Amino acid sequence: MRTPILAEEEEYTGVIDGFPATQGEENVYKAAYKTGMVRGHVFRMAVGAPRNRPGWKELDFLFQTKYGNYVAIQIRDYDFIHKGATEETKDVYNDMYILQKLSEDGIALRDGKIHTIDDNDAITVEVAEKALEKILL
């Protein structure tokens, strides 16, 4: 019998809005406001059902821009070598599900998609700011 390989636990370094946050998440949060383009956010937004209930998925960030538009962002660790085609397919499915549920809730995303930021592009606030400028402008 094979021993299951468990995914690496996320290392939380801080807290945003009462939820544990990774360093990358903290950097994206700080960088978003530093750009001057964001006026509000929801962190670790439960979509589809209440948190920890059947059908719920989590969106890392839903930002409201200073123009009133909504921008959705997921932060992903693309360096994780055990992430195979099955996990990548699951990410795509989850994003499609989240998009559908946001639309059903009347939340229209400015670009009609969920933007993804590689964890390496959130290594510092300054690097995250460069990644976000492309998304938020």
C-alpha cells in the first residue's frame, strides 16, 4: 500500500481581517492599497455556500477599485512541484465555479475573469505592487 503524500501546509505569517494570511497575501493586500487604486476589499471570501459547508469555495481577494469596479485575485504557488494536471484542472474548475457564483450574486468583475498572481510575484510589497499595477490599471 502506498503512503499518501500530503500537500505542504501554507505558512501563515500574519492576519488580514481576522483570517490567517501568508506572506504573499499580506504583500498583495498592502500593495493593493499602496497603488491608490483600491478603496475596499474582501479577503478569503466564501463563495457558493457558507464557509466550510458543501459547495463553498474561497476567493483570496475581491477588490473594489476607486472607480467602483470589482477585481478578483487568487494567489497561487506555481513552484509547488507536486501539483499535477489534476490539481491544475481543479483550480480551473474552482475559478469557473467562483465566477458563476459571483455573477449569480450580482457581482460583475471588471475583466470578467479571476486574475492569478504567482506567489513569487508577491515575494515583497514592491514586487506585488508591480504585478497589481498590471491588473488594477
